[in-house]
Amino acid sequence: MKRRPLLRRSRKAGLPPGNLEYFGEKITGKPTVSVMDFSEHEFREFRAKSVEDTFALRETATISWIDISSMIDGETIEKIGEHFRIHPLILEDILTQGQRPKMEDMEDYIFVVLKMLSYDEKAEEIKADQISLVWGRNFLISFQEFEGDVFNAIRDRIRNAKGRIRKMGTDYLAYSLIDAVIDHYFIIMEKIGERIEILEERLIENPGREALRDIHTMKQEMLFLRKSVWPLRELISGLEKSESPLIHEATVMYIRDLYDHTIQIIDTVETFRDILSGMLDIYLSSTSHRLNEVMKVLTIISTIFIPLTFIAGVYGMNFELMPELKTRWGYPAVLTLMAGAALAMVYYFWKKKWF
């Protein structure tokens, strides 16, 4: 996993509240504005040339979903805020990368910010994109840092008038977008679960430094996931308990189901964190066990050779009056004695089940 760049929030120190300056990761490319304007019986979709082309949608009787990606231009964000009457502090949160997931009920509109996660199969890493939602009576604006999202299924449902999405209001559309983001978390959890299973097998078979590095990397990922997921509990609970007229009673039931999904993800994240913490103990135990095995073999070899070394040392002394020196079978007898001593010790160790 690539190390995520540190968010230099200190660069915002001293700036006035509502300052619309982007301090996040560098984004290349032009911002794109796509629009879906629909009702139960009407639908149109187009790519706007500029954000000014969407201003007329604020007063229409239909529901308008304005999706803006790669939007880092403070001046353009300010224009949107002025026309749709979005508070400057909300606009600042939209431009602030690394914003904590939260919701704000501003009476005329509701603001939600959360992390949209995706999994890169090749790099085996989690990528995050901050997404902000602002919805009023008949419009919903989604702000994304980068192009590419998890909303294609929702777009297809709107185009083909499947389900109830074109029959309900902007609150149900917002629920659908948040639900798509949270459901994608389950895919991330499955990928991480598979990696943890593989890592556990490696730890038992070959607990090397690479495995330890992978544990450290995954612990960082789980820490990032925990920071992204835990605030969702408060966010969804706030939507469920909100008394805003923008959230209808029919949508509350779906939001309650969304809360259950969030709790499942949080439980999964905490379970994975406990497993990874236990993996460090497994690594240390496996390493210690391997070291003990090596030391046991070396100790047995050393113990076998101690009496052999003693005998060889005795007969290595330069004394003339040693009866074995004049005996014809003295040398083979000493070798036989040494071999017998070694075999006797090996048999003793085997009986004791020391190897």
C-alpha cells in the first residue's frame, strides 16, 4: 500500500472562516458537471458546459441530480453556493480534503460528507474519494474529488425507471447514493478478509519480515477504515432522527436499514483489527518457536560432541607412556568408543523425545 500523503491542515491556520481554497491532493483535468433531471414520467440527462447551466434547475418541479467531479476551483464553488444559498462554512468543508464524515441540517437543505472507498486489485490498496451531498426540496448536488464512482447502478435505475427512485423525493435519492457508498464497503471488507486469511497461513508457515511488513500495512489500512466508518454511525443516526421536512417518513425506514449496515461494517472493522493485533502475537510466537527449534538442534549436536571432544583431547596430549599408543588395535578401539558414546547419547535423546 502506498503511503497516503499527510493532510497539511496547518496551511489553513490563520485563514478566515469559509475560505474557499483547496489544500488536498493535486488533481489534474477539468471539472465535469453531469445532470439527471427527472420525475415519475419525465427524464433527461446531459453534460453541462459550466455550472451556470444548472442554475435554472433550482426552481423546477422535477428532481435534479447535479454531479460535479474534480471540483477544486474555489471561485466556481462560490458561484454554486451563492445561487443555491449554501453557507460558506459548508462550501469550505466541501473543499477540505480529509473531512470527517458528518451531516448538517441547515433547514433549507441538508449537507452530508463521507468517504467513498474503492479497492485497487493490482496495487492491493484502498483508495478514498471524499464525496459531499447537498440536497434541498427538488435538487441534489454531489461533489466528488475525482472522476469515477460507485453510482452507475443508481444512474441505470433512474434512466430505466426501475424501483421507486423516480417516484420518491431527493431524500430517497440521497439515501440511495449513501447506500451505494456503504454497500461498497462490504466489498472492501471481503477483499481485506481474503488477504487476512492468506496472511495467517503465511505467518504459520513462514513468518518472515515480509509478513511483518504486511501486518503493519494492513493495520494502517484498518486504522484508515475505522476513521472513515465510525463517524458514519453518528451521521446515519442524525439522518434517522432528523425532524427536517426534507426527510419524509417513508424514507426513514430505509435510513434505519442503512444504520444496520453501518453497524455491521463497524463490527467487521473491529474484528479485523483484533485479528491483526493477534497476528503480531502469532508472528512473535512463530519466530520464537523457530529460534527454539534451531537452538535445540545446535544444543543436541554440541552435547553429543562434548564427550567426543574430551576423548580426542586426552589422546591428543603428547605423553610417551600411554599403553594405547603401543597397542595394534588402540586407534580403532578409541574410534569405536567415541562412536558408541555418540550413539548412546542419540538413543537417550530419542527416548526422551527431545527430537
